[in-house]
Amino acid sequence: MVYSLKCFPPGTDHKMIVSSPLLPYPKIIKKTPERDYLSRMVPPTYEFHKRAKYDLENTFHMLVMEADIRTGVAHKNACSRLGAVCYQLGHVLYEIENGLGVSVLAFEKALEAIEDHVIDPDNVLTAINSLNMLAFLEANHNKNTERALEFLDRADSIYKTYRDKEPKMPDPTGVDVLLEDCTEDNRTWEERSYKRNPMVNARLYTLFYYIEIYRILKLTEEEIFYSHAALKHQIDNDIYMQCPLDWVQTCIQMSEWLLNANAFQQAKHHMEAASMFLEEVIPKNLSYYNGSQELKQYLADVSYSWSRYGMRLLKKSKTRLMKKKTHRLPPSSFNDLLFDKFEEKLGGQDTPVYVDNFKDAEELTKNIIKWINETKLFYTFDMSNNFYGYLSIDKCQAYKNLAFFQDNSLETEKLLKIGVVDMEILVVKLDDLSLRRQMWYELSNMYRFMMEIQYEQYVLIKKEVPKTGAKLINKYSNTSISYYLKFIESFTTTIGPSEVQKKAILLSNLYLAKCYDKQIVYLKQVKIRNLLEGEKYYKRIINYCESDYALAAMIPYELSYARNMLKLLPTKIKNLSKLSKTSKCYV
């Protein structure tokens, strides 16, 4: 989470992790600690030096006596100052002494002091900030998220009541005005920036804590909603330039969440906003970022996010046509997750139509490859060889999905060939075993697809296999077999594969048998040997599944196919052995 605040210690190395739909592999884009400015922000306090505790305690006792003896407006003013002092004292106790119990009492006392006049310019900030801090302490120290949400809901209600009250309420009184004669201001410039718009920032922290609590509760829909609310709040109040790169990073993360919910319109909108910030807003307003490595990294991150958008849209379009299914719609609450202020600058607000023909799919794939190449300009092989490898897998999958839309089988084969080029170069250079497994599995599948195209072309359609065709079919088959074997054998030295990997291993055994069966050979003994090899892998699948019913449930149709083939193979081998005449070739 970008807006982690105190839930992560200062300098936390945040990571963006995206999982592959086939074999789970982490895609990690590291963020330097210097970029996490919001992560180092805490709900603003007026003073942090050690004398603050003693100054505030003295002021507290003085204001308690003043509130007791005053009446009317003077009593109200004393209570307002007392509330502000209690909030500041609670924060100082927490920051300096980590006095959790005492600081909670101070925040509660702040609310008690102003309870009769909460919706008042002098009190509203004290109320919201105290409730924010109580929510923070409940969630992070007491692990009581339910109680924390109660505090945040109260802060949310107070903010909205004050905002919507008629006639319009004046700007809230800042603590520097209420306590100007009580403390010394030693804050940095960044800390003073809070002073310029205290109500806006108090609201922002309420939203931040909502995000953190829903993240802890794993309620993704609510987390998305409040993350967007935090982004929109900064735009609507013109404070997004305080931390523009964090704003961009959250947009990138938001787009990933929205894509997973099939909210293509909103995901595209957030990526367009991120792109606009990096290409227009930041260069214009923060010239010191121009040409910096930091800006280049964010541009690469946005390009990668765009590629994920294109990949998911292409894959969903493929499965929609292949399975004749309608994908689940995003929650209706996502309909409003747009930035009204930027709507005129951001195009493409209509929900995209799934691509349903080769021309549109090809155009989308060209953009995917462009975005992947832009990402690689920053994340080079030397900088991050694993991530570079995962980008090559994405490129391969893009061509594989595009091939589905191509009606011409030979053109389909060309697309598959293009898809494997980068991976075949990289797979021998990488040390990471999990990454090489992913590549072996992808490469074996791609070559198997090419083999099946050629097999269908010559054996099933033309009914005649020239030597050039046989050579090509066998080449693809042998290459596929070699990668499947590397994938399967790589697990012999590990503790045990994941559930997804177990399924991939089972399918690899099935495809190995098919690859041996479809080889074109000119000697009867070689054909029999290939059939016996296939029989070995069919038996292995059945033995695995009979020893573990969970495995059988993973591949019910494939298991049935393996059993049927195992019954037919002995007869096929017996009939082949009886043949006296030498055949031109054996298929």
C-alpha cells in the first residue's frame, strides 16, 4: 500500500506484486525509501521538541482551571484551547515516550472538552484529528479494527456535517492560532505545509486510515474505494503536488486492483491520469524531476501497468469467444471511481468493447509490445534480470493470445515463433529456478502448439506428409519434449510444488505422451518405442491421481483421456507389430 503511514516504519521498501494467471510468479518493482514521503508523514503535531511535554502539561493545568471558572463565550474558548492542548499532549506523549495508555486518555480528554461544540471552527480539527489518532492506536497497537472503524466513522460524520452545514462554515481554526502563545514552532518546511490547509489534511488522514484498516481486513473493494477517494480528495483540493510521485504510484496500484475486478474503464482512467501526471504535470511544475532516474522509473512502471491492462483485455476477449461466456461485471460502486477535474483531459471514458477480430487484437498486441519495450528501457536485464525475464514471458503470452484470433494456421505458427524468440535467449542466462520453470513451461506449450498446427496441416488435412513436413513436426515435438522434461525434472530437488504447479506437472506428462504419439517416423520399431514412451506418461498421470484424489479433481477430463489411451495403446502396439509391409511413414 502506498499510503502506509505509521503502519510501516519510515524507510519501508514498498513493492508492487502482480501474479501470473498460469504459474504464480512475483513481479516486483522496488521503490526507493526516499520516494515514500507520505509513508513518513504522521498526523500533524504542533511541536516535537522535548520541552513540548512540559509546556503542554503546564498549559493543560492552567486551562482546566480557566474552564472551571469561566462562563459563556470565555468558557467555550477555554474548552476549545483545552481540547487542542490535550490532542497535542497525546501526540507528544506517543511520539516521545510511546506512552500508549496515557496518549489515549489525552485524546479522549480532547474529545470530552469540546463535546458540546464539536461542529465549531475552533473545535472541528481537534475532533477529527483526535478520532484519527484513536483509530490509528486501536488498529495498530490494540489490533481492534472494529473499534478503529467506529472512530473513523465518527470523524467522517463530523467532517461531512461541517462541510455541508448551511450557511457555509468558515475555515477551521488552526492549532497555531489556538495555542500561539503556548508553544515554540520548530517544524520543518514539510511539516509547516500542513498549516496551509489543516482541514483538508485532517480529512486525508481519515481516508488513509480507512485504507489501512480495510487492507488489514482484506476487504479489497472498500480499500479501492477509499484509495480513490484519497486521490480525488488531493486533486479536488489542489494538494496533489505535495507528493505527486506517491499519487502516481497509487494510481498504478489502483489500476491493477480495478483490472482484477474487470473494471476496464476505471483502470484505464487511472492509468491515463498517472501518465498525464508524469508526462505533463510533474515536468511543468517540478522541473528538478526532469530527466531524473526516479521519473524514468515511474514512467516505466506506468508502461508496465498499461501492458497489464492490454494483456488482461486481450486474454478476456479470447476466453469470452472461446468459451462463449460473459465475464463478471465490476461492482456498481466502481462506476464513480473517476477524476471529474481531469475528465476533459483524459480520453476514452467509454467502457472498451472486447476485441473480437484479428485486426483489433493485432492493434492491441502492438500496443502491449510497445509498452513492454518501454518498460524494458528502464528495467534492463543487467538491472533486474528476473523482472526482465517476466516481461519476456508477458510478450510471449501476448503473441499466444493474438494467435487465437488468426484464422490462417500458417500465420498463427509465425506469431508463435515470434513469441518464443526472447525467452529462448534468456532462459539459458537466468539463475532463478522458478523463473526458468515458468519459461520452460511456456516454451514447451508454444512448440507443442506449432507441432499441432503442422500435424493438422499435413496429416489431417492433406493426408500426406513430405519429408520437410515430417522434419518440422519432429523438430517441434522434440523441442517441446525437452522443455517439458526440464520443467518436470526441476521439481525433484525441491520440497514440493504448489497446487498450481502440481496441475502443470500433470498436464506436462499428458502433453509429453501426445508429443511422442504425433512424431512422424519411418521405422516401425521407432513408432512402437514412441507409443511405449507415451504409455509410460499416461501411467504416471493415473498413478499420481489414484494416490491423491485432489490431483484427480484438478484434471478430470485429462485423466479420463489418459485412461482411455492406456486401454487403446496395447491394441495399437499389437496391431502395429503384426504389420508385415513397411509403411511409407508411421503417424
